[in-house]
Amino acid sequence: MAAQFIRINHTMESMTLCCCGMPDILITNATGTEIKHRIPSTGLPLGILPDADYLHSISSITADFGDRALLASDGVTEARSPDGEYFGHERLEKILSQGSIQGSIVESIAHTLEELCLDAPQDDDISLVEVPFIPDVLAVFDKKQPLISHKAESLKDDSNSPHNSLKFVVTLEGPRLLKIDPVPLLINQIQELESLKEQRRVIFTILSELYINALDHGILNMNSTLKAEPGGFTTYFTEREKRLKELSDGHITISIHSHLFPTGGEIVIRVEDSGPGFDYKNYISNIQADSSIPSGRGLMLTKELCKSFIYSEPGNKVEATYAWDD
């Protein structure tokens, strides 16, 4: 997997970057018209070598207020017109030199892409991320307000318990669902308390799928059939973003109960949303009968990874149990 990473220091004075098998990360001035730094790919795409060391691929640079970082997949520069003309690096940098539309580099590039490509088929993913170097980027980390409400009960080292156990519950409500992705927070909590290095990726996959399903379908009432239409994924995520911004109520509660045994353990993840639920029996049957349906594949993957996977009426509660043996 080719990837780009960027970490911004909380003092807004520096950034750390890493590029692995992707086009150069560009750091521009506040207007986007001057390229101040290029961070080329100096690391192999992830997963090629099992013992790869990426420390040599990490760059740290200082930045000025208003500077911007532009990250782009090669699908941008390799996008083609109906006549086969490539978008190219030169065109990308020319757009930067001309200034941006309404202060957004991404909007400027997207506008030119649409003009060039028209209805030509898309050969690769076209991904753009613009990070303006301003304090607002880190506003979500304001510590004056708690980001999530939670309660935790630790039973570790209980001499009366046949195994070590840990349980905690997290609830996100209303606009917090727009501002916070609880999955990384929960995974870090599990990792810190249980040190489950080998199981971390699988648990992340299960937890992500359950949370996204609860948010998209339970809270936002998104319809996956949109994805089957031409350009359906773009339509789906555009509508999803719109509904998130308008969200004023609703909640999702995530409960995690971990048990450690002498030779392994298991984690029980329960996710409940305030939505009306859905006909999960019919939905799962349809997915199993027709693998071409462009939705539900993540749900089936999660089901295969788990020891047990149970929905409860009316379909807004799910419990997944993942077990492992050392």
C-alpha cells in the first residue's frame, strides 16, 4: 500500500512527513503559489518487506503560519482526457502558480481535472488532501471540553477472577459524531491496557466496520444502493458529508469487554445506535446470495473474522466476539 503521512506539531512550528511510493508531498506558501518544500518518496510501499525500517524516510521541516501541505495520489497526475492527454505534474504545478479558487488548492485542482477529463473513464483513485498550517486544524483537540463521555471498569489482577478482564463504555452524541472518530482512541486504549500488538489490526477492522455501519445507516440513514449507480461512491460520500454537518442529535454507544486467558483471550464489542434499526436477517441473506452487491462486504468480512456476530432487534444493536490463541 503506497501511503503519505503528515504529523503537525501542536505548537504549529514544524511538521513531520513520510512518503512511501507516492508522488511528492508539496509544501507551499499561504497563497499556494510558491512551492517551498518537496518531500519525495524515499520509502517502499507498505507491506512489501516484512522487516522494512522507515525511519530513514521521515523528514522534519519548519513551517510558517498559513503554509499548506498538499498530498495527492498518482491518480491525479495520471488522470486522462477523452483524447488520452494526461493531467501531468507540470499542469498541477502551473495551477499552484496561478493561485487558488476561494483559497482552496484542492478546489482549483478539482476544477481543472473536471475540465480536462470530462466524461473519460477514471483509471485510478483521485485523492487530494490539503492541510493548511493554521491553529484551526487542531481545534478538535481543545481540552476545555471532554470529547467523549466514558466510564471504565478494570478487573485486571483480580485474584478472585479466573482470568484478567477489562470493560469500558464510550458514548458519542450529536455533533460529536462529526468531530471525533472514536476508533483510534479506543484502539489506543485497548493497546495501552492490554498490549495486544498481534491482534490490533484485526480488532481495528472489526471496530471500524461496526462503528461506520452504526453512523452511516443507523444515525445518518444512508442508503447503500447509491453505490451501485454510475459515480455512486462520490454521490454517497458527498451526501454523507452533508448529513454529518447537519447532524444535531442521535448517539452511538460502544462497549468493549476484554478477557485475557493464560493462552489467549477474547474481546466482545457491542455497538448500539439511536437509529430505528433495519431488517438485518434479510439484508445478510441478500449479500450472501449475491456477491456482486456493492455494499455489505465489510460486514461479511467482519462476520468471518469473529467467533460470533449477533444482531439484536430492531437491528440497531450488534455484538461481535473476536477470540485468539497465543
